[in-house]
Amino acid sequence: MKQSCLLYTFVASVFLMLISGSLLTTGMFMDGLIYGNVADNMASGACTFWHPMHSPSLHADFYEHPPLVMGLLALFYKLFGTHVWVTRLFTMVTTVLTAWLTVRLWHRMGYERRTGWIPLLMWVLIPAMSRNAHDNMLECTMAIFVLAAALSLLPREGGKRLLHAALGGLFLYLAFLCKGFTGLYPFALPMIVWVVDWAMGNHKHLGRALLQAVADTLMALSTFAVCFAATGLLFPEAVTYFETYLSHQVLGNLNAPTANSRWTIVKNFFEQTIILWALALVVVGVMKAKAHKRVAKADRRVFWICFLLALSGVLPIAISLKQHGFYILTVYPFVAVGLGAIMQEPLTRWTSTESKTWRNALIVVTLLAAAGAVVLNAVNYGKPGRDVAMQEDMRTIVPLLETGEQVGIPLALSQEWSLYAYYYREKHIDLKRTDLSQPQQPLPRHLLTDGSLAVPSDLYVETPLPTQQYKLYVLKK
């Protein structure tokens, strides 16, 4: 086996080890659960692409995000069936495609494909990747189109330059259809490249390069606008969707704080990448101390282009106090390529040695990592992973309920969003908020509640079940 293949295998094994605690488990982050349920409804025909829904009692009209990711997942459900493992398969496919495009970007920046393991290793070492890459997050799919747009918008010579810029605009429209405005930052790439070249003294044909950068940006923006207009003309219901999405989700949530400071997202960005910065500092320091070399100008150029592009994906989020770390998942491949660029010369030199000792050690380490990945994932197969009590109690309770049944939950549990999503995923159980202080209302036949909550004995009687936290009650006749 070629040494580069061994290194790629090692990186893949490390990644599978890092996500082994969740990859083959049934638990999932709340957002991913909800997206999966919406896709399930699309696949079954219970809703449409432009009028999605989660359940009658939670997001009966799902305008929280654009629908492309859920539509793609619905296609997977139609092909392979609706199951948690199909959801995991979908997210792993998006991860593999993102990795492939990251290597394409690396090669496009002037590096050999055989060294593409370097940015991939940087990427998988970012904690957010191992935490979110398997949870059906919209950003995981959006990263594919963001990377494809960046590849299209990088400056190139020849008559097809504007065609590639137009493709960049198309990919950014698809990124918008995944998660909205957070995926549009590659529009800045042509100007970022020009600014970096100007700042680094690459003044040859600088005036022409500026005109080309402006032309590329305008072509991409025009293509994006045409795609947006064409969608509205071809699908009138899309206009309603986007109007509702923009007014309620985007503008309505600008001042719906989930962070204490607008700079929280920037802090999160550097916290997530601190390992890479430390590694780069060590590698570059060793290179300078031992070989008396500094990072080549071409490598520094790649670093600044990628770093500034990543920042352009982070800083605009500071406009709103509604921030979560996973909003910036798509910037990490660019950070990986940028920091990989300033480390690639010593890393390539150190790992290209013909020493049999080194090669044998690499083979052993790779085999151990691969075996560890297989064993750890096998050990965790089918386990809850997260929300353990909620899932285990659900498996005891759900067999007593009818498929599609509406089950009451007290108001105290009305914001337990994962509870809604797990029960709907399991058997399309629709959990309905029920005010037990107003018994004159039509009460559902079954009531699901936390064991710590009191239930009026004149309304419901407890069903004796060996559960840990949640209890099922049946309405008195």
C-alpha cells in the first residue's frame, strides 16, 4: 500500500474513533431529529417540499429553515426506507463529500493530492466536527455547496472564468436553500484573493485582476438572483415559504438571544481551532529551528486567503445574539486547508522518508487505529448514546400506543423538543400540550409525563410500567 494511502486510512480511522460514541447509536441532537421527521413526512407524502411539517402539534408549518437538506434526506428515505441508520448514512455521505471537496480545494491551491491527508487531519481534529458530523445538521450538507462554490470562484485563467463564477452563484443558491444566509460568505472570495495578492506585493496585472474579481463577483450574484427569481416564478408556493422564513426566522430572531455577547461566535471559532493553531506553531517553530526555513510565500498566501474566507463566514453571525457553535461548521474546511498549507512542507518531508522503520511504524499505527474504530463503533452499536432515560422509557411506552396517536403532555413539558421528536420518529406519536387544570377540554386518551409531576387522579390513572423517568397515564372512562 502506498504511504499516502496509509496516511489517508489513518486519518479516516481517527475520525471514526472520535465519532464512535455517537455514530451507531440511536440518539441524536434535537435539531437533527426534527429535520429527519420533516424529511420522513416529505418522503411519505404527508407534506410537500415547499410546505413541510414536523407534526400537527409541533411545527405544523415548518418554516424554520429552507427545505433542501430535508428534501435530499427524503430521497434517501424513499430509496432505503425511513430509519435512523438511513439518517446516519445520509450524514456520513455528506461528510465524505465534504472531505473529498476539501482535498479538491487543497489540490486547487497548488498541492499534490497525495498530501491531502494534511488538511483532512486538521479538519477531523476540530472538536465541533466529531461532535456534529453525524447528527444530521443542515450545515453538514451546506458545506458541500459552500466548498463547491469556493472551488468555482477561485481565480482562473481562460474563457471559462465567468462560467465557473456562474456555477459558484448556483452552488451558493443551493447553500442558501440548505440553511439560509450563513452559507453565502464565499461571494467574498474573489475580492479576498485580490486583497491578499495586493497586500503580499503580487502587483503583476493587479488592475486587471481587480476587474476580473469584480466581474466574477457580479456574475455569481447575478446567477444567484436569477435562480431565486426562477424559483419564485416556477413554484409560487416558494414565495410564501421565503416570505415567512425571512420574516419569522431571520428578522424575527435577530434579537432572540442565545449568547451573552455578539463576539461569542468569534470566541467559539478560536476555541474550536486552538488545537490546530498550537500544532501549526509547533511545526513551524521546529522547521525554523532545525532547517532555518520560514514558511514559503505561496503557502502564506494560501493561509491568508483561507483564513480571511473563514472569518467572513464567522463575523457576520455577530450581527445577531442568536448564536450556536454549529452555525460555523462550514468554515472549518477552509481553516484546515489554510493551516495545513503553512505546515505542509515539513509534514510532507517528515512523512515521505523511505525509512523501513517509519513505514512499519505507520502500518502498525494505522492498523491499530482502524481496529480501534471498528471495535469502538461495534461496542456502541444500537445504544441510546444520548437522552438515555428518554429513549429507554420510550421503547417501553410506545408499544402500548397506536401509530399516529395523539398523546397529551402537561404544560411543564411543553418545551421538551427532543421528547416530541423522538416519539414522532418512533411511531409518529403526536405529543399535544395539555392543560390539566382545564378538564372540560377534550383530553387525549393517553398522557405522557415526567414522574416528578403530579397528575389529577380523577382524570387519569397510571399505567404500571418499569420506566426510569417518564410515566404513561390512561384517561378514566
